[in-house]
Amino acid sequence: MASAIELHGPPHVQRYLETDGEDGFHWRNGTEILILFTKGRKSGEERSHALIFREHEGAYLVVASKGGAPQPPAWFVNLSADPDVEVQIKGDRFPARARVATPAEKPAMWAKMVEAWPDYDEYTKKTDREIPVVVLERS
């Protein structure tokens, strides 16, 4: 059985889905992981990504950081084209609608995400891109 600390990328998603999050929900430095399912904007194929999240007022927050890269992660581009997504938290998979946090909402949401993963603040120093907080609301 793979240790949670070793899981990353597609193997992380696969183990998480196989075990309903028993392996993969708890990750590095006490973070918790959800699986985000988007549709490829060109292919229409389902894509899945393991992302750090925090619950916030009945919704779920994720950060489109890509480690501070100049381009946003592919999952963010996909959900920008089609905000109807699916989310899995442990064994619970549900439809959700994705949206970018508003300028008024973002500071509190960003602080919550930095509390979960302090490197997010470092990522902002690596890019001129505004790193969005994405709000996933059950639909």
C-alpha cells in the first residue's frame, strides 16, 4: 500500500478513487485532498486532479496555482470553459459548479488556503498572474 506522502499526480488520483480516499485524502503537512473532475475543453474527455482543499461556508475552495507558473493549470482552463464539474471527497462524489472567488471574497479565502498550504504565498512571488481561488459549490 502506498503511503500518502508518496502519492502525486495520476497515481494519487487512482489510489484515492480505488480506496474512497482511505489512501490519498490525508496528504503532506496535514492537508486534505479532493478529486476534481473536469471536461477537457477540446477533447470533452473527463479529467481528474487531486487538489488541496478547504471547506468554506458549505463550499469547497481550491487554488489554481500550478506552483506559481506563468500559465494556469489545465484543470482551471477546463472549468473556465465549462464550470459544471464533479467533486469527490472521500467516497462522496457529487456535481458542483465552479466559480472564481470575487475580489471581496478572495482575501479571507486566500488566508484559509495559505493556512492549509503556506507555499501558496511563495507562488505569488513567482508569477505576474493573479492566482485564483476557485469556489466549488454543490449543484
